[in-house]
Amino acid sequence: GLPLISRRDTELVLTGWELDALALHQATGVASLALPRGATSLPPALLPYLEQFKRITLWLGEDLRSWEAAKLFARKLSLKRCSLVRPGDLQPRPLEALNQGLNLTKILRAALPASHKSIVSFRQLREEVFGELVNTEQVAGVKWARFPELNKLLKGHRRGELTIFTGPTGSGKTTFISEYALDLCMQGVCTLWGSFEINNVRLAKIMLTQFAAQRLEDQLELYDEWADRFEDLPLYFMTFHGQQNIK
């Protein structure tokens, strides 16, 4: 079938036998090739002939051996551009399908993508894994300046992670979390507070005192200076307080 292939062809059906390629071309008009050594061999020398195709459908046969070969060939040809016709009673090899009066075009359209959108191989992850090894410190996240022991436990504040702190009333959860968040906020981590128990004014007072590292109620003349600096932080507060409707 190779002489019938045009340079403009971008889609191809790969079969295991010459008669299958002829049947496909007769019934559908699509570019079809037969593998020279049957359905179980894809010699490396043939790969350059298949580079021009953006989509390759493998319809090799109707037995398990052909199905396994199709999956193996798809990995050689790049999973992203390959689809597979799964063997079955209603999807026999192309010549048999033509003889039975089946719709070959419909069978081709129903071909399964060789690569599943929710499954990847290590080959697809390889470069990203190398990037994580090279940039170990960056991957660890933003480290706390004031909590070196916390860095040992959590490695830093990382995107996509949720950390839950628990403890009895009065144990210092809010005081610690405000310091914890302030440490990151001062390093440019955008911070949103949703405080349902403590109102925002009281919470902001705690954080401002921690930010200034001194009791501002004893030095009110310094309030505007520290407030101006505190205002520049990427810090925001939700207006919810107390019991809320779930919606």
C-alpha cells in the first residue's frame, strides 16, 4: 500500500495483511498500509515511513496476540497519535468485516486512544522528575524564617498541600497560626484568612503586634508607621464570622 500514500496524508490505518489494507482502502478510502512481516512485527526500518502521520490507527487482527502487538507498536509510534481497534465479534479483521457487510468507517471512529488521559508512563514524567531532583530546594516550598524546626517537619509551605493544626481551646492555635501565616506573608505568599471564631479586627491586632514585635498600645505614636508597612503585605480577610449558611 505504500505507493498509494500521498505526502499530504496525515491519517493512516496500519494492518497485518495486504488483503486487509485493500479492504480498508476499498471500503473507506483511507490511507492503509500492511506490515510486511504480518501483525506481530514492526521493524525499526519502517518507522521513518510513518513519521508524516499525525494519527495512526492499528487494526492488526482479531486475536489476543494481534491486540498485544498493537499496544506494543503504539508505544513505538508514540501513544499520543495512535488508536487501537479492539478485537471482537463486531470488530473482526478488516477483510472479514467487509465480507460481513459491517461499517468499517464506524469501526475506525470507535477506535480506542492508545494513551489514556488519566494514565501516564514514566517516560512522560521523566523530565519533570529530573527537574524536581535538580531544584530540590525550590520544590520544597517557601521555608519559614522563624520556625526552623517546622521546616524540618514540613519542608516548607508547598502549593497544593493542606495542613491542619488541632488543639484544645486556649492552647495557642490562633496565636501560632497567625505567626505561621505572617512569616510566609512577609515572604510574598498571598494569604487569605477565614476566621469564623475571632473577628477580623482582633485578628489583625494580633498579627500587627507580631509583625511589629512590640506592644503598640504602649507606643501609639508608632502605630501609623507599622500600619503602613503592614498594609503592604499580600494579606486579606474574609468577612464571614460566626455561624454561616452552608451555601
